[in-house]
Amino acid sequence: MTIAIEARNVVFSFGQTPALRGASIAVDSGEIVAIMGASGSGKSTLLHCLAGILVPDSGEVLFDGARVDSMTEARRSSLRRDRFGFVFQFGQLVPELTTAENVALPLLLNGTRRAEALRKAHGWFERLGLEGLEHRRSGELSGGQAQRVALARGLVTGPEVLFADEPTGALDSLTGEQVMDLLVTAARAQGTTVILVTHEPRVAAYADREVIVRDGRVNAPDRIAS
Amino acid sequence: MIRFGLRLAVAGGREALTRLIIIATSVAVGAGLLLVTLAGLNAVNGQLTRYASLYPSPSAEGIGDPLWWSTREDYFRGEQIVRVDVAASGPGSPTPVGVPTTPGPGEYYVSPALTELLEATPAAELADRYPGRSLGTIGDAALPSPDALVVIVGHTVDDAAALPNVRQLTSVGADTPALPETVVDLIVGVIAGGLLFPVLIFIGTATRLSAARREHRFAAMRLVGATPRQISIIAATEAAVAAVAGTALGFALFYAFRGQLAAIPFTGMRFFPGDMFLRPLDVLVVALGVPTGAALAAWVSLRRVRISPLGVTRRVTPRPPRAYRLIPLVLGVAELAYFIGRRPVTSDGQTAAFLPGLLLIMAGLVLAGPWLTMVGARVLANRARRPAALIAARRLADNPKAGFRAISGIMLALFVTSVSIGVITTIVANRGPAQVGSTDAATLSTGLSDDELSVPDSLLVELRSIPGVRSATAVHRNPDRMADPGVLACTDIPAAYGRCADGATVAAVAHNFIPFRESASATRVWPAAPVPLDDVQRLPVASIVVGTDGSAASLERSRTVLSRAYPDFWSAPSVPGEFESSFADQLRGWQQLANVIIVASLGLAGCSLAVSVVGGLSERRRPFSLLRLSGAPVRVLRRVVALESTVPMLAVAVVAIGMGFVAAQLFLKAQMDYMLTAPGPEFYAIVIVGLAACLGIIASTLPVLERITGPETARSE
């Protein structure tokens, strides 16, 4: 297996408050990893550093052999847009757009023609059991439906890594499980690496591997690249 | 609960205080502009009334010692001089306003601006028109503007009684303005409609700032037991506190800059500082109305959302506006079109005919605006290829009323000003002064009364001796009333104005050698007149025509010589178009006012849009942040914001200006049988400047976008 993405001794502080104190993690291609930890442990910060959203104070983040932490904001944006996908806890759909347009949005941002983007988006509605909801607005969807639309949006570009930050945090357990089933199935079908932040063991159980973040460090990292 | 609301507003932490300051500042700008508008209306009204009081209505004759009064217009280098000739008939005669005593024969008073002009100009060009001595300057109370050129000349009663347009006054200063009140009201209404509406929209928009954040706070209060009524009171109190502070600041700004504002020639003439005053009712309306309005706006905006203890129930897609909103617009256009060829005879009838049509179109534009916005946005959404255009178009199509609200002010302002400028430009083009450098512009003429049997040769010799004068001709009255009004021996026609028909000895000519609505021409052939050559000199003199090289000095010296020779002129010696151009100048003053309204209303619309942009960003803070974190470039989000505000604004500008020109064309065709003359480039330049100011204000909000869509928003709130 090849390493898809990796963090080495990442340190990050919010002002005077340290969030990560030398966290290290390596994730293989196609692997699904759950990052767990208590509130305030630094798990979301680690995900944001891996995704190039935050730049660590020190340490390295590597993706496909390149140092993400030393890239310009423009390059990191491009990376997130073209090669990563995201699913957040809630509120990620643009309220004015239809669900189909929301799913097509990353493709449109990449410069895909509108008709082509919508055609690809529609393909995901069938796969995620969202048929008939293409023309609804986000305000007209249930929480589970909105998260499935967000999942489709996160996967529509065929990303190499999908970052999911508490993707079921706002859902009841049954709906959460349905969303996780779909997420894992779709990711495996595409060979997408998934880095999942959760504090729910039932959600973490969908992953190939769990790592625990405690006090800004990753406990028992099972593999660090030499 | 009010006290609690007050505490939340002023001591609710940094965010609440910042919100309070922003809203108060916005309201201050709005209230300040509102005060300027109201004071400007008073100033315009005062200026119009003082101008009108130079043309007083006659009192009933045979009472006491009347003041004899005659007002005529004279000209100097294209500027109008108002000449008032007066004579006191006895000790009980009223004294003209603005001067300490009624000037006697050989005495006169001049306005400060005319005093300066007299001092800076050779006497032969101007001062010699007023023989005698100056008693001093005319006070502000009698002058429309500090720039007004006015002279009050004293006479004996006999001399004054012989002047044209003379009237007897038993009181002065309490006259009803000669301008009909409805005209003043109409002008004032145009200003009010053009500027007040955008100001009120802006104030209303400003008070809704941060509504989304506020609503979440209210939801938290509901959770701990606050009733909807209590929430409404708190919201109204918060809004009123900001509005009271803003209104107070607005008053301070107004009084701080009142003097400077008066010096701006909004109507083409400056105001006196005292003109920009507020009536007690104005003060009361703003001081009470703005905070009350703000409280009501906050209450109404809360009624649109249901705040439950579990949060704010967001608006679902509102019902789209329907096409019936176009009906008033269509009716208004149809009404104006109906009167083409059916113009009512009386001015009251004309007002009754045209005003409803214009008002219908104005109401129709405001009513149809959301529907037009929706249709335009849907078209854009269906054709959008880029995500920014798609998001912006969907948002506008989703809630076109909200999208249109912030720009409804400019729609009215641009419509009103386009109608005004379209009408003014056309009238000015049809009645403007002669073209500089043309023979017309070098020709001075004066009409004489019927009993003027001859012109002294010495006068013609004196005129011809003025440097730059090429000809001085006395044109005799044509006994044939159906032909051109003048007759002249063919040998006396100056070459610059044409020649006689072959074989003729006497020609029928225009009184100034320039036929109506035509220009002077050296190749013109005047028709023969059936008057024996020997009889021409025995006919009364109709006019004296002076042909010059076009220089200001030769024209003004000639005018001065003629004014002294014929002091009882009905209309002053003038260059073609000068009489009309004074009216055109007045119209140009209104054009300038219209330009001010355009820039001010667009600036205000920019402020309203900026507030809407900030409000819209707050509402979509999370999805926008997460889009940005997912790799969407900030420029895409910037484009969304820019498109959401500029596309409807530009579309509205085009529709409003287009409708304005359509309405102007219909009015001009029906009322004057003119075809609309397209406004000059300065109109479009003004609109572009206004739009640029508006866009600049919108652009100033863009840094907010970057600030509120930072990575911290990705963390679950």
C-alpha cells in the first residue's frame, strides 16, 4: 500500500492555546481512517491541517509527495478543489441552489460545462437514493437527505481523499448509519481515501482503522513513514 | 422589557456594540440626507418664491399711495438681469423688499452680484444702462440667490406708468408667487420622489442589518421562556436605540455642513445659508419618524420569520411575484399615449392628463420591479455557465422582492430624472441660444412700439461707430399683416442677411432678418413687398437690427446704447434665443438638480445594497465558508456578491432610464409636438459616475466576505 496523506510532528496553536502538540499520522491510499477523541482534543484541527485548511506552526503535511504546509493558499485551494472532497456536519449546501446544482457545484468550479456537471450530479442521486430530490432546495430536505446530498457533492469530482468532519453529528443514529453506509460504499467503489473525524464509536466502526487524538497528539500511530 | 432591550443594545458585548455603531452610523447618513432633502425642499421653495416675488400680482387700484412696479428682463453676455422699475406715488407707498427706501428718479439699487459685474465691466457695456447714482445693494430678502443679477431703478410716477407690464402695489412681500403653486408643488414633488424614497429605503435597510445573527439570539431567549411579544419589544427597542443615536448624529452632521451645502448650486444658483432651514414639522418628522420607523421596520422584519425556542424557522421560497404587477405600468404608458393629439387646452387639464400617467408609471415600476427581477434572474440562472452567476441568479430568482428592495429607490430616482432630463434637453434644444460664431449669435435686435415713427440718424450713427458693429438698420413695419412683419428698401438690406428678389425695390423681411425657427443667411432671397419705395421711410419703425462681429463687447455696447435710447422697451434688445435661453437656463438649473438626485440616489442605493450584501453574507456565512474551505476561490464568492447586487442594479437603471425616456417622449409629443432629443453625454457620464460610486460602496463590503468566511467557521458552532 502507498501512503496517500501524512502528517509529521504537526504543531498548531489558536493564539496562546495549543491544539496540536506534535501530531503524526499516515493514511494509505483507499484506506478509511477514523480520528476519534474527546471535545477539544484537536481532532478537527488535525483534519484541517491535513486538508490544507490550516497551516501548521511547525511540522509537515505531505500529500502525493508534496509538502502541503509550504504551498501557497492558492495552491492549497486548488488542491482542495481538485483532489480532495469534504463533508461537514451541517450547513454546507448553498440555500438558493437546487440539490442537483449543489452537487454539481464543485464540477462547475473546476470549469466543467454546466450540462456535463449536472449530468454527473444526477448520476449520484440514483447511487445515494436521492431520486426525485434534484430540484429541491436545501431548506426542503431532511437532515439525512441534506447529508447525502453533501456526500454526493464531496464525491462528485472523484477526489483522492475525502475529509469528513462529524458527518453524522447532526443526525439520529439510524439516519447516521445510512449515511455512513453510503459514504463507505461509495468511497470504496471509487478507491477514495477517507479521513473521518468523529466522537461516536459506532461511526468509527465503519473505518478500517481508528486513531485517537488526546491533548493534541495522536496516540499509538501504527505507521509513520521513514 | 424595554429596559432589558436597552441593556442588550448598549451593554450586550462587543458584537452588540459594533452592530449598534454600524446601524447608528448608517441611520445617521440616512437621517442626514433626509434632513438635507427637507431643507433643500425649503430652500428651493424659498428661492422660487423670492424669484416669483420679483413678478408681483397687482393690487386693487385706487387704494392709498400705490407703488408703481414694472419687471423686465435684460441680458448681459447671456446672463439674465432682472430689472425692476419702481416709483412711489406718495408717502404711504410701500417700500420694495430688500432696500431701505424706494429709489427716486435717477437712483437705483443693485444686487451684490450685479455690483461686482458693474465694477468689472466697462461702463459703456453695462453701467450706462442705469444712468444716475447707486444707493447701495439690494438685501438678500429680495434676491432668489446670492448670484442673482437684479437692479431696482427709481422713476417718477409718470415715467413708471408709461413702462410696459406696470402694476400698482399697495403692499409688497406678501404676494402670492406668480408661479402657480401646483408648478412649485410639482417640482418639489419630483425632488421628493427622486430623493426621499431612496433615503427611506436606506434607513429601513440599515435597521435590518445583522437580522440573521439577532434572530438566533432571540431564539435562545425563546428557549428560556421569552414570549414572541417580548421578543418583538426587545427587537423594536434595540432598533430604536440605534436609530435615536443615528438620528441625533444626522442632525449634528446636517448643522455642521449646512453652510457648505447652501453654497452648492443645486438649481444652477447658490442658496443663501439661511435658505437651508428646517421647519418645526421637518424636525419633528425626522426626530420622531426615523426612530419610530426603525422600530416598526424591526417589528415587521421579525413578523416575516417565526422564531421558536428551537431556532429560527427560515423562510421557505416565497411565492413568486405574478405578471399582474405589470398592469399599472402598461396603463400608465397607455394613458400618456392616449393624449397624443388630444392635448387638453387648460394647464389644469394638462396636469390632470399627464400627472396620473406619470404617477401610474412610477407606481408600476415599483410594483413590477420584483417580477422583472425574477424573470431576469430566471433567464440568467438557466443560461449561467459559471457557479458565481448561477448562485447569484438563483438567489435573486428565489426572493426577487428582497433583491429589488434595495434598488427600488434608484428605479424611481432614475425614472424621475430621466423624464425630467429628457423633457428639459428637448425644450433646451428647441429653444436654446444661437450657436456661437453664427450670424444669429452676432445679431442684436430690439422691437419698437407701434408709435415709433422714425429712428434718429444719430442713433444709427452711434451704433455703427461701435467697434465690431457691421450694420445698424431700422426695419419698418409692414402694412401687410399677413406677410413678414418688416419692410425695407432693397439697398438697405445688409449683405449678411440676404438680398431682394430680382426686380424688387422693397422687400418684406423678418423683424431681425431671421425668420422664425430659421437662421440668418447671406443667400436668403427676401420676397418683394407691394410698398412703394418712397413710402417705406414714412412707415413706423418695427425694429432696429444691429449686425456685429459677434464679440461680447460690440453686442453689449450696442445693447447699452439701444437700452438708453429706448428705456421703455417691452423686451430688452436681444440676440436670437436669448429670451428663450433664460427659460432654458432655468431648466438647466433643474437639470443640474436632477443630476444631483441621480448621484445622490445611486450613492444611497449603494449604501442600501452594501447593507443588503452584509446581511446576505451573514445569512450564508456557513455555506460560503465551507465552499471556500472546499477550495472555491474567494474570487468566485466575490463574484457572487458583486453579481447579486450589480446585475439587478444595472438592469433597473436601464429599465428606469428607458421608461423615463418613453414617458418623456409621450409627454413631449402630446404637449408640445416635439420629438425627444437624446440627452448629451454629460447625462450618461453622471449616471456612470453615480453607478461607479454605488459599485465602490458595494466593493467596500467585500473585505467582510473574506473575514467572515475564514477557517474558524468550519468548526461546528
